[in-house]
Amino acid sequence: MARTGRRTRDAARERMEENGVIPQIPFQEVRNPYPPVEIISTDQLEAIHLASLRVLEDIGINFLLEEARDIWREAGADVKPGDPRVRFDRNLIEDLIRHAPSEFTLHARNPARNIMVGGNRIVFGSVGSPPNATDLDRGRRGGNYEDYSNFMRLVQQLNVCHMMSGYPVEPVDIEPNIRHLEALRTASVLTDKVIFGYSLGRRRILDAIKIAQIAGQVSDEALWDKPCISTVVNANSPLQYDIPMLIGMIEMSKRGLPIIITPFTLAGAMAPVTVAGALVQQNAEALAGIAFCQAVKKGARVLYGGFTSNVDMKTGAPAFGTPEYSQAVLIGGQLARRYNIPYRASNVNASNAPDAQAAWESSNSLWSCVMGHCNMVKHGLGWLEGGLSASFEKMIIDAEMIQMMIAFLKPLEISDDAFGLDAMADVGPGGHFFGTAHTLARYETAFNPPVLADWSNYETWAEKGSLTADQRANKVYKALLSSHEEPAMDESVREELDAFVDRRIAEGGAGMDD
Amino acid sequence: MARTGRRTRDAARERMEENGVIPQIPFQEVRNPYPPVEIISTDQLEAIHLASLRVLEDIGINFLLEEARDIWREAGADVKPGDPRVRFDRNLIEDLIRHAPSEFTLHARNPARNIMVGGNRIVFGSVGSPPNATDLDRGRRGGNYEDYSNFMRLVQQLNVCHMMSGYPVEPVDIEPNIRHLEALRTASVLTDKVIFGYSLGRRRILDAIKIAQIAGQVSDEALWDKPCISTVVNANSPLQYDIPMLIGMIEMSKRGLPIIITPFTLAGAMAPVTVAGALVQQNAEALAGIAFCQAVKKGARVLYGGFTSNVDMKTGAPAFGTPEYSQAVLIGGQLARRYNIPYRASNVNASNAPDAQAAWESSNSLWSCVMGHCNMVKHGLGWLEGGLSASFEKMIIDAEMIQMMIAFLKPLEISDDAFGLDAMADVGPGGHFFGTAHTLARYETAFNPPVLADWSNYETWAEKGSLTADQRANKVYKALLSSHEEPAMDESVREELDAFVDRRIAEGGAGMDD
């Protein structure tokens, strides 16, 4: 604990980092034992609920796919020939959403990486869909396959990352018609965690499902009981579901594969300028989507997705991790719990660099997600710049913030043994606890070990080069990449995977209208 | 809202910053309308309470000042001649702490800057006591009068800073015997907010009280009803109150001046290695201090201070803004509410730079303070490096984070008017809300305006020099300094202030043992 001890420890940590070994807690199920924070009353919540039912009855939602409107007509909604607008009796909506399960398991190809969604559990997913990648060495560049693969390696390496939740960066150097095939083959090989498919037309989502089935060796018959891939469906807010998304909802719902239904309700742009109004619209769109999946097949697995934030009213730029975002995330949780449906929100920020702004906006997001009992935190690791970039350093910063949240959620031991009154009596006034038996028995596991925080004193920190958190994160992500190994996959599975992907590539993949 | 709009706005903002005009919300009372987060059960809370009473009965606390032990003997505690250790019957403690008021007003020399402490209110104070100052231009240097004065100017300029809570940096270039006189004269001149005195012996605290009385024109007779200065008293943990602190407690309590009683219980160093054990010790020390003030004078104004955090067990370095700190802050709030005494915690971090680590650790601290219904957030603005440095940039970063918290705590408008269903019907599927009447009527005040966050798109941000949050904070603090003006003070008051301070300086100020 003297200066020498600190030096030795720094050297040990540097060696660990060179070997890619970072102090991490194990991959684990995370539960939130604390009561959810509720910032509006039950009456106010009901007012939002009822207003969203009025939206669904009076204004309605555009469902642009005719097949979807046929399903709605069959289910009893108000559908007029040739009109994309569908209106819904409130009883129809309430009857349908009741069938959505309150929890389910998402299966990874490695059963040790399965995740349960719902209840008081929280899973953290990686960033999804940025068009750019960035790091401190090379700066910002368009998304590409190499960066995509490296992010997938970090998905595997970071124990607090429970799942892939979208392409961590869009690999635009792969032709669009085969991109989903190469991206998901790579994902299936580089990680054994739960993977993700995009709803961009029928061929693409069916290919994604098939790849997940091969990787996890899940037959068509077993698929309903072993959902092994999820997708996100965004409403094209305001009040519209587009054709590729609806196709995804139909194909996924038929099979019981989880759909994260997420309206994109930026208050002041695609939704009313008030948080309350944006939430009413979010709720109307989410309920319509959730009900639609149940109309496709009762018991279809869905998450209630919230993405309400505000825009900078002077420029129209989206803002994230704002006070308005926090309020929306917490109330979104209240709504999802009212319907007893798992809840998705996000770890977001609008900073252009992995700096203090990125951290405070992300921290606001994470605290709101955790306090609001969000069940799935999408964009949990790596999101920067309002989602326009995936940042390698930010991914490590997020891992640190998430690991701290997980430690915060561990219930405290409250017992005479924990209190240590004997140690207090032994130490007495003015003493110290470093060497007591109570301390020695517990110190190695007493506190959360930081992944990234540097608690050295100033002089030591300066001697080591005065590295800021983003610069240290740069070293950590490289260390993790250097030690990544492909998780075990049976040779026969790998062959089946390659055979399928190669065949589909040879067939031309998926065209614009497939 | 187009590119031109953004450019114009950036230019406007730059001009504003050059003029020292920063988008800030007004100075205001902050209330937390949300329920406090409670992470342990009532039974568990009672177990901590009862264990701390056992500490007070069985182990006791050292009160090093004989005058203090005389007060305790008089009050009925178990005091042995020549022994610093005092032991307390639990009924004595419980009877005494009942007299501590649950809320009070702290009076500033400008009544518009008075602050109420207690209930669901939160006040944010500036950083106190670092030995060093730092900024990006000049780096880290020993505390000095120039930096002290500049920090005091920021205390005045930042609207979310409710009060001075300690010397923002120690002005070590002023001789120790007159430092308190110069420092408090300067504080009284540069800000009209509530000021702070240190309990470093009788002469110093009496001088501090007198300066506050002159600045606020509060007579000795009026002082009990118009408390115009506060102090912090730290237990010298474990289980000890030192002489200068006890003198401060006596002099302040006699006059009803608020004392922030704060044990310094770092788990694993000055307290048991468990959060629960450290909290038991914190609670024992705090209750002893609070009861002592009531033994001095019933109704003495106190805050229950929590400062429990953990140390890095490999080096002994203190850590802040950790998961353990969050748990301790939330449970500290539960304890303070059990006793119905206002609660103090802190906005702390252990980073050596105003970087992402500083932000995530501070954000963890602030969220815990706010969710735990802390009434006074000490070190709210400017603390860095575990309290060893006051940072100009961090002060601006903290102002941004606090302003966001205040916006988050504004109750949402939940009403048909806020919902904007007519706007939704008008805009319809696929439209946008920028130009609707609902938006135009509300957009200027709809959302919290950032002080520091840059939400520009990447290209615009890069054109402006790719400034990170700390670099932008550097510009903001300078702009604020450049526009600081001394708040109005009557000429006669200024003369009285100078006459007192000059006389006391001529008398030699306060010696080591005064």
C-alpha cells in the first residue's frame, strides 16, 4: 500500500493489459433488486395511456404493407380498401397486447451465454447501426468490414456485453445484397453470444434467422421454444410502419423470435415538442406494433421500445442523454410495466468525441435505464455522436460504466459480520483498518475493480504519461483485441454455416425488393 | 434549422461567450418531487441504526476537548476523568438528536440568494478545500489567492451554484494567521451568496461569523433567526472528534449556525472494509456529533453528513463516484430521513483530469445525491482528483451536469394541451412537427438549453476545431470570469468590513492555538 506497492501494481496492470487481460467481472445475469423509480403518478400514467388509445382510434397508424393490413382486417381493425391508414378500437388493442409474454429467454449458440429478458433483469447490448467507426489513432472513417469484425471481437471479449444488438458498425465495403450474409457469418464465428438480424425485407430476415439456427443448431421445429435471434423494428414516426419492417414483424412473430418495437419519437421533430406528447405518440405506435405482432401470432415475443428524446430546437439536431431523455426513459418503463411487457431503452449520447460530454450524457442514460427497470439496454457499449459513429474507446468507457452499475445493483450484505463491530472495537479511535482480520478476510473482493478508472495520485499519473480516460481506453481495447480467440464451434457446424452462406452469396444474396 | 441556421447560431453563441453570457437557468430553489430511492429495507436500516447505538454505548467516541467532555458529563454521558473516550446511553442520543431542526434557511447578504435547507430541497455548493488549482492552460499549481478569487467569481457567476461551501482552493500564499480574514473578506465582496467558515480554532470561527454578520448586517441578537454562515465538522474517523472541530461545534451551536457534521469513513481505511460497516461507523460518529451540538444548545442547526466511500485496496488510494459510494449515499439519505435531519453528500470523483472518468464518477455521485434526496451537495462544482485539486474546467462541467439535474426534476406537464393530439392529427403519418402551432408556441422553452454540450454534427464540430468538452469548458469559464462584476454592497458595509478585517490583521489574526 506504499509507493512501491503502487508501482508494482501499475507494472502488473500494464503487463496484464499487454496480455489482453483486463480486470472484469464474469459474464452474468443482472437483476435490479431496487424498486423502480416512478416520476409520474398512476393517474398521470393512465392519462398518457388513454391519450394514446385516442390516437389509435381517431388518427390511426399507416401500415404500408397490404399483407399487414389484411392481417389487421382479419383481426377486426378498421381498414379501408386502398388506404394505408388503419384505426383501432381500444378493446382490440388491449385484447391483443395481453398476449405478449412478460419474459423469455434469448438463446446464444453457447448456452452459457443465454439471456433472460423481462422481470427485474437487465441485459446490455452492443451499439447498433452507426455508419462510421472511430478511434483515437485513425479518427473517423466510413464503416467497413475490418472495423465491424473488431467490434464483434470486443462484443465477445467484454463480459458486461450480453448480446450483439445490431451491426456495431455498418460494413459498407460489403455489397448490400450479400452484406447481411457476411456480417452474420462473421458475427456467428467471432462471438458465441446472442446475435441480431435486421428487418430489411423478407430474404434478409429469413437468411438471418437461418444463420442463427445453424450457429445454434436449432431446428425449425425447435425454434419457437429456442428463440436465437432478435430484431429491432422502428416505427417510421410519426404514426407509420414501413414495408420492410412489417415483413420482419410477420416473419419473426410467426416464429416467436423477439422483436424490439421502437418508435423513433424525437420531441419537436417526429413527435410533439413536449415530452408528454412524444410519449403519447411513442405509446400509440408501440402498442400498434405490439398488437400487430400478436395479430400475426398470439404469444409473439416483443419488447416495448422507448427512444423518445428531444432535438436542439435551434438546429433540429437530435440530443441524447438530456434531462428530457431521462424523464422519457423512466416513464417509458412505467408504461411497459403497466402492460407487463419487457422494456427496451438505450445508452445514448450526442458527443462527437469520447470525452466528458459523452460520459455525462451516457451516464444520464444508463442511470435512467437502470432506475426505470429497463430490461434491455440497446447501444449499451460503443455508441457515439448520436449514433453516427461507433467508437472503440467509448466501448471500453461504457464497459466501465456498466460494470459499475452491475456492482451498484448487488444487494448489500447487512449483518453483524459485515458490520465488523469487533474490528471497530479493536481499531479504536484514531486507528486504521488496513491490517485487521475483518479487512484481510474481505479486501480482495470487497469493492468493484475498475476496468479503466485511474485512481493513482497525480504524480504517479503524470509519470505514467498523464493519460486521460479515452487514451487509456485506447490501450485497453487494443489489448482486448489482441487476445481475442474465436470461441469453439464444431467443425460440422462451421461447414454447414459456410455452405449456407456461400450458397446464398452464389445465388446473389438479397436484392432491393426481396 | 438548416445549415445556415446552425452557423448563425454558432456565431451567436461564440459572441455570447466572448461577452461572458452563457445560457443558464436562473438562480432558483430546487425541489425533488420524485420519491427517494431506498435500496435497503426498513429492517435493514434499523439494523444499521441499532449497530451504531451499540458502537456509541460499548466502544464510545473520543472527544479530545475537555470543555466538550464537560458538556457531555453535564448532559449525562459516561465520561471518566482524564479519559478522552465518552460512551453514550442510547436514550441519551435519541433524546438529544430529536431537537435538531428538520429544515432552516441560510441567509446570504443578498436576500434573493437565501437558501432553504431540508425537506425535498437540494442546494449545490462549490468545491471546498483543495490544496491545488488547475486549468488546461497553466496546469496544476499550489493554491493561491488569485485562483481563489477567480473561483469565487465563478461561484457568483454560475446560477446553479447556491453557495460557497469551503475555500474553493486554499490560498496558501496568504499567511495562515490572517488567511481566514482575507479569504472571507474576498468571498464577501466577490459573491452575494451564502459564505462558509472553517472550524480551525475559536478565533478563526468567531472572525468568520463576524465577517458574515457584517456582510449580511446581522446583529448578534438577530443571528439565531438569521443564520448567515455554515461550517463543516469532520469526525477524525474512526471514532474521534478533534479539538478545533469541537470548538467550532460549540461556537456555532450556541448561535444556531448550521454545522455540516461529516464523518470521513473510507471503507477499508478509516472504517471497516464493508459498506455496511462503514455506514454503521458513519452513523455512530454523525449521531454523536449531532447529539453533542444539541447538548450545547437544543435546536442547534446541523446536517447529517455522509462521506462514506471505498479505497483502492491495492494502493490505499481513496476512490469516489464508485458503486460503493452510490450505495453509501443512498443509504445515508435513508438514515438522515429516519432522524428527520437535513442530509449532506457530495459530487466527487478521483480523476486527475476533467475527462470522461471525472464525468462518469461525478455523474454517479450526482445521481446518487439526487435520487437519495440529499439536501446539500457539497463539492458540487469544481472538485477533481479526490479533492486535491480544484479545476476551472470541471466547475463548468459540473454546472452543466447540475443544470441538467434541475431540469430533470421539473415535474412534467401532463395535460391534453401538452399531449398535442391536434398537432398529431394535423401532422399525420410521415410528417414533421417543426412548423406546427403546438411546436411554435413552446419550442423556445421546451427543453433545457446546454451550457457546454456541443450537439453540432461532426463536420460542423470539426470545422470549429474538434474541441472536447474540457476545451470548451476552458472557454466558458474565461468568458464568465471576464464578465464578473462585484455584486452591489453599501459603501458603509464595505467600510465596516474592511475596518474589522484590517483591525484583526493588525492584531495578528489567529495563531496556532487561538
